Amino acid sequence: MGIEEKLPSDVLLTSVEKLARWGRARSLWPVTFGLACCAMEMMQTTGPKHDIGRFGMEIFRNTPRQADLMIVSGRVSQKMAPVLRTFYDQMPNPKWVISMGVCASSGGMFNNYAILQGVDHILPVDIYLPGCPPRPEMLIDAALKLQDAIGQSTLGKHRARDIEELERERLGGTA
């Protein structure tokens, strides 16, 4: 007979790290950074039809100091890029970025000097969301995938070690 069978039904066994990862993944607070038509689809996810609040993300913040997820939706101009980077730098750690739409991911149809050809030139992007514009269902799916990734990540000194190992693999060797 295992220990699970001896415990009462209202007892939960877990580690502090697993509980912290679960709480961090299920309480993402996005910062509103809608720049073009994709922003309409981002706003639609908070409406009653899609209700992203079911997944713990209904509190869209107007200040980066209270947010841990940035959803960049729409084209980023060269003049807006430093502002976007400032917003990102003001967010507390850990922080994540979703690039929503083809314009934010690669510049889209705007292949000119005024539009940044991908937000990943100035920010580290965790999830790229394709489409022109992507549907609210796609944003919800990307948010759920990000929650899964956060739930699988490690915390503290183990996180730093894992990031170093990923960087070594990305660079193709040992550093």
C-alpha cells in the first residue's frame, strides 16, 4: 500500500518549485502594446466570445512595471522600436514576449526603411504567432503553449544553468 492510499483525499503533495511554476504559468499579466490591426484581434480575446480570462490572463496592464508578458501586435516602426525596448526593460523578471502577426514577426508586406523587419531584432521573442491578422483563437493557443513552457521551466540557479546549456547548444559547441 503506497503513501497516496494512506493520505486523506484533501491532502496535496508537491514541491515548492512545482507550485511556484504552476502559479507563475497561470497568472500571466500581459502589457498592452497594440500597434496596428492585430491589436483589434488581441482585444477581441478579452471579450465574452473568447474570454482569455479563463486562462488567468484577463488583467491587461497599462504599465510595463506590473506585467510579465508583452504581446507585440502589429508593425513596429523604427521610431517606435526604442519605446518598445524601454517598455520591455521596465518589465520585471521573468518576462516573456509573444510576437503577434506577420508584421511584428518579419515586417510583413512593409519591406521598407520605416518598419522594423521583425521585433526579434530588439527583443527576445518566446512565441511567434503567424497570420495577417491572427485570429483570437490563435492567440489563446499561443498563450496556452507559453503557459506549458513556463510550467516546464526551472527556477533559481537551475534556470541560469539551463539557459547557459541552451546557449551553448545554440552556438554549436562548448563555451
